[in-house]
Amino acid sequence: MNPLPEGETWGAARYGNPCRECGWGWPGPERAVTFVEGVADEFAHALAGRDGSTRHPDHGWTVAGYVAHVGDNLRQWAERLAEALAGEDRTVGAYDPDALGRARAYDAVAATGALWSLRHSASAWGEVLRAGLDQGAVLRHVTRGEQRAVDVAGNNAHDAFHHLHDVRRALGLPGRPVPLRLTGDGVVLRRSTTDDVDRITAWLADPAVHRWWGGRPVPRGEVLEKYCGAREPDVAVFVVETVDGPVGVLQAWQEPDRPGVGGLDLFLAADQQGRGTGPVAARLLAGDLVRRGWTSVTADPAEENRRALAAWCRAGFTPTGAVGEDSGQRTVLLEFRPR
């Protein structure tokens, strides 16, 4: 991703929409900024328990070096935008990231320091980008021409995601990335932890819930094994939260040999059903997965569960015509097809 000769295209026009390499789907500026603000956590999650000196044979930097590059790139753009907002020079110069990597000794940087730096860079970047979007700030890049704040948000988010993809590839992590946390339309999705085991067990003990989720109460030990993080990265389990607190579970799974092809499963606590939370949570997660390069997101509610069928359709899922069976119940296959 080196600087281009003057007059060359950049962004989605150059890399494709979605990006031909990483699958990034170029969301709107708010989603782009939110992603960057949380990207340090995503890198930390990928690197947990792994050596930051790992290098893919096709890559020029170590995985820790990629983290350092993302932080440096965000810092440069934040500095230039802050200058423009202060009424100073709004020109952004091109730079050679490989030369910067040599000067900064990316090969020697440790993951701990690179993540620390990235957290600070991403936080400051988010603050100044939000101000730039509010004020309609415009920069001028010496090789790419006019760069509005919305362009900067999209391009910087793509750079961060692209290198998250590089890091995951270098570390041999399977599947497409799944977010750690999402917020939107009054709903928060956060990854479940072992602290949620008793809550989830209680939800699944209610016949109104387990009637459509396995047909029986789920023992605490099984909940701990299935719904509290132990199946990552193949299955990512989220706790759905609203102003009422935790209200249910939404999980995303991928087929082991088909990255980015998978589906969602959802249940809400008995006293939280019928309030419209399910469609909001499902659309929020499915939309984010598509922006991250997932090519198929499905759901398969029981055919007799008319409420769930209607909720999935409100979330943007469409019947495919295929049927199946789960826990002795006939199911209907739906696929996310946002309008």
C-alpha cells in the first residue's frame, strides 16, 4: 500500500468494493470511525498468546510491525486533520511506509508497545475525525488530491482492517474476522465471558426459550462449554444488551473450510421477546460481518416459530427455499440480503 504517482486513484476505486484482498466493504463514516476506535482490541485479540515476531513469507513486516504501521498511519492523518481544523496548512504529504518501518525498526518492535501506541493513536484519531466530519473538513493529499474527512475515515479504516487481515493470515487464524463489540440503534453486542454462565443457564432453563433452542434446559457445564467463549474462533458468542441490561444471546459461526460462509443463531430471555430487539441485533451483526468480507450469512429458525421467522425477515434475511432439520424440528434457511 505504497503512495501512488500523482493522479492515481485511491480507496475503493483502487482496491475494489469489497476490497479484493481483505474483503473490506467500505461502510459509512460512522461505522468506519467506530471500527478504528476499537481496532486495537481486535489486534490484541488476534495476538493473544502469540509471538509478535511472526512474519508471513509474503509480508515485509512482522505482525507487531503491522500493528505499529497502523498506529503510525492513523497518527499522521490525525495530525494533518488537526492542523486543518485549526486553520493551518491542510496539505498531506506522501510517505514511504517501508522507509518509515526501517526508521522505526518495525522488525524489533514488541507487540506490547505497538498495541499501546495503537490504542493512543486510534483514540486521538477518532476524536479528530469526528470533529472533521462535523465541520466538513477537506485535506489535499499531494498524490491523491482532495480528501474529505469522510474519505479519510474510509481509507484509514480500510488500511487498519487490511492489516488486521494480514496479521490474521500470518498467524494462521481461520475464518473471517468477527467483531469483539458492536453498538447501534439502542443495542450493544459484546463477546460473552465465563461471568455470563449463570445468566445464560437461567435463560435456557425457561421453556419459552429452550422450546426453540434444543428442546431442553441446558446444564451449566454445557453452557460454559458452548456459550462462554470456548469455541472461538469457529463460533463467536455475543451477549445482547439494551437499556434493560443483558437480554439474550446472538452467536456467529463459520464453516471451517469456507471462510466467511456461516450464520447466526439468536435467543432472547422470555420476558424480552416481542420487543423488536432481535431484528435490531441480528441486522447490526450481519451487516458488520458483510462489511468484513463475509460472503454468506444465514439463519435457520424452526418453521413453526412464526415470530422468529418474521423477526429474521425484518432483520434483512430472505427465505432461500431450502429447508432442514434441527433438534427434531423442520427449519427454514434464510440468507441476509440487505436492501
